[in-house]
Amino acid sequence: MSKVSQLRNILHKENCDAYLIPKNDEYFGEYVSKNKDRLKFITGFTGSTGLALIFKNKSYLFVDGRYTLQAKNEVNKDFKICELPKIKPQQILKRVNKKITIGFDPKLFTSNSLKNIITNNLINLRPVKNNLIDKIWKNKSKVKNNKFYLLEEKYHGENYLYKINKVKKILKSKNVHYLICTAVENISWLLNIRGSDSMSSPLTYGKILFNKNGKIMFFTNMSKLTPQIKKFLKKNVIFLKEELFINHLRKIKRSRILIDKKTCSFYYEKNIHSSNNLINLDDPIYSLKAIKNKTEINNAKIAHLFDGIALTKFIFWLKNNYKKKKITEISAQKKLEDFKKRQKEYLYPSFNTISAFGANGAIVHYRANNKSNKQIKGNNLYLLDSGSQYFYGTTDVTRTIAIGKISNFQKKIYSNVLKAHIAVALYKLNKTTLGRHIDKVARTPLLKSGYNYSHGTGHGVGYFLNVHEGPQALSPLNNYKILPGMILSNEPGFYKKNNFGIRIENLIYCKKINNNYLKFTNLTMVPIDKECINKKFLNKKEINWINNYHQRIFYMLKPFMNNFELRILTNACSVIA
């Protein structure tokens, strides 16, 4: 019996007509541990975001434009693939002409996310105490119980007490008695602790109650706490078992409680006593965390130098060897990892590396597997999107590399993507610049030729935390101001189905020049493949930007290259006349 059939049998027993399954676990992070990836278990889909809606006779999987091709390749025929926002769950549910009951795990949804899904008053939502997927998922893999650890001051640059005082001031200004923080990246940042609860981010799972006096109750897995952490944080932090969180939450009465409905689950929100006044605002730690201090920025430069050395050496190796030996997407990815492991304080990838040749490059969040694995040969483009976690920071970079002789059309498109990339890099910011303003400018070169891309131009990046981190972003709907100290990605792209993909990505940070003027500064130190460029599509200003960028890279990377690599670097960074 298929997994979907097993679930439908349980639906019948639970008197439910359908069941909702999100990608996220109860911590609402982007990356889910193997034993909590319920969406993958039931659908086979491996992407980082999605939602399944399973009825007794039909099943739907909702993914955005980044994942439609991937989903069609991975998901079995039980599911109809629906591309967001073209087809939303609401549109499917509007067709319902009789009262039905849809079950859901209340710990995996927020009240906001449920409102966005359910708009038909014929729909009865039923919180189900025990997750229905877990009832049929019998052989879950065990997760390592690794200890949390303190992040040294030379990495974080701000004492946790200083951070607590910042939060206190915000709570005071809002006349708030308690902050409920369930965003684990915010907890890790606030307390200057890290862990390995997430496969790609050094997160510490748990929840905190933060009162107006700066006293914190940290509910977590007590076995992961070291004596050093307990001793260091004892002045302001009380440590408690995570399962006790709900009991303490219920005890709070007649208070003003700040909750972020984007990260606080439906389950916890509904267990807050009705005598309390809920203040629905963004968790203030997000905005504090988004502004990197001087230590974090300086360390990020070191991380990107390490990463630049590894990636540049890899690209040179690939260019020199793809005609001599069999190199596949998977073997190339493994080779890149070898180069990274040679770098000081490299820990692990910050996300699943995208190693995509030819048509696979058109799948925005492609992940090579034994079935899809292509040999890198012939004449086409190779797209490599990789990131790293160092104690010095989090990296994310994409390079599209010419393999053999690429077409004039590919060079034209690449040059237009590069124009978009440079438009972001040179954008003149001011105090009122929003993410959507920059995104609009970035798309202009491609739109003029009748093309576009289905993802945002850039996302926020954490400091030795999540590689995707808000509130800042460069996207059509982002209304958050770009402020000094913010790190973002700059990654316009182009994707031709069944042919190739192009993306050029650097990480950048916003730097204050004077009171009224801000600018972006590049962190990424990896040459742009000049074999992909047709300079006739670039103006003088854009060519100067490339030359200046390459000159800087040359002098930064030169000391770390052997004689063979130095010759290639010299050519890769030579001036475009």
C-alpha cells in the first residue's frame, strides 16, 4: 500500500476529509532534519519549501516557480503539481461546495499561514494532536544529540548582555511585558550560542520567554547544554526542559505579550490565556540581527576570502580537466568540497550545493542525484551555486562557467544577467531605499529583451547562521529599508527550460559613506567567467566595474595560488579592453 493510501485510511478514522502537510517542522526553519521532513516522506519532493494537500481522492503539491521542474522530476503521480502563485490552495478549496474538515498539525502552522490557505467558510479546520504522517512513518533515522557551544567574542563582537539590553529597550518602547521568541536563529544570535540542530545552519533548537526586565527562560533539550554555557549565561538565563514551555506559557495572565505570528505556531498562540493582550509585531531580534557589527563584517570578509580561494582553485581545476577525464555533476561537487575542506575553519555547506550542467541548470534549486547526474562535457554552461559555514561567517556564491564553446545567444543572455548584477552592485542607495526598488532596477536589462526570472534578486544572509535570513531582501514585494551593516545576495538569473541556466551571485553588504549616501561593497572573491561575456552588450561603466572587481580579486587571491593557478588567475582577471 502506498504512503498516500495509508494516510487516507487514517483520514477516514480521524473523520477528516483532507490533511495539510507543510515542509517545515515546529521550528519553522528552511532546512528540516531527515526525521522531520514529512513533506519529503509523503511526496518525494526535496525542495526547501512546499505544501501538500491530500484529500480522500485527490492530492496536490504546491511549490513556487523555483521548484516546479524539480517537483515534476521527484514527485510520484499521486500528486498534481501546482505552481505558486499561479495556483494557490485557496483556489482549490474555493471549489468545495459542501462542508469538509481538514486536519493539520497545529505546531507546524501559524495562524497567519492558515489564514492564507483557508478562505472558504465551508472549510472546518481541525487541529490534530498527533501528526498523522508520524503514524505511518515507522523507520525514522536517529538524529545526533550534539552539544551546544559558546561562540567566542572574536567572532560575534557583541556580548549577549549588550544584546539583551537592546531587546529590553524595544520592549519598553512598545510597553510589552513578555516576548515569545520561537525563531531559533534569533535565540542563537541573542545568546551567542551555536549548535548543530539544523543540517546547514549552526542552530540551537528551543524557545525563550523574555520578560521586560531582561530575564530569559530558555526551554530546550537540557542534555545539549554544556557546563560552560550554563555558567556563562547564568546571570540572565534560566534553563528549562522544552516540553515545559507550554505550561509556563499558560501561566502568564493579564500581560502584554509580543508574538510574531510568522514564527509562533498556532498551537502556542491558542494556548495563551485570553486575559493577555497579544501584540502582533515582528520579533524585534530580526531587525537587530540583520545589522552586522564591525567584527561580523570584518570576519565575513575573511570567510569570503577562504571561500574565494577554494572556489577559484576548483574552477581552474574544472576548466583544465573536463576534457581529460570524466567529471560529472556529483564528482565536481565532491571535488569542490575537497577544496573547501583545505580552508581554515571551514565547517560544512550552508545549503545543498547546486552543481548543474546544461539543462539541469534551468532547474533553479536543482540537486544532482544518481538518476539526473550529467557528465560535464561538450559545449554548454555549468552552473555552480554553493555556500559555506565558517566561524568567520556564512557564504553563498554562484558562478556560471563556459564548458567548451557556448552559443552567441548564451553569451548575450549571460551579458544581460551580468548587467543586472552590476546594476545592483552600483545602485546608489539612500536612507529610504527599499528592497523592491533595487529588484526592479536589476530586472530591467532582461525585461528589455523580453526575459525575466522567477525568484528574487537577493536575500538577506545571517552571520554564521542561516544563509537565507530576513527581513531584508531584494524582491518585488520587499518593503524593508536597506540599512548599513546588512548582508544580502545579488543573484539575477535566466533559465531556459531543457537547455541551460545562468545565475551570477555575489554577497554584498551595505556600507555607510556619509550621512546621506550608502553603497554596496562586494564580499565574494571569485572571478567572473569572461568566456561567457560578449562585451558589445556592456557599456563602459559596466566594463570598468568588471575590471576593478577582477583587479581586487587578483591581488587578494594571488598569494594563495601555485604557479599553474597563478597563470590562469592572471588571465582570468586580465583587463577587458
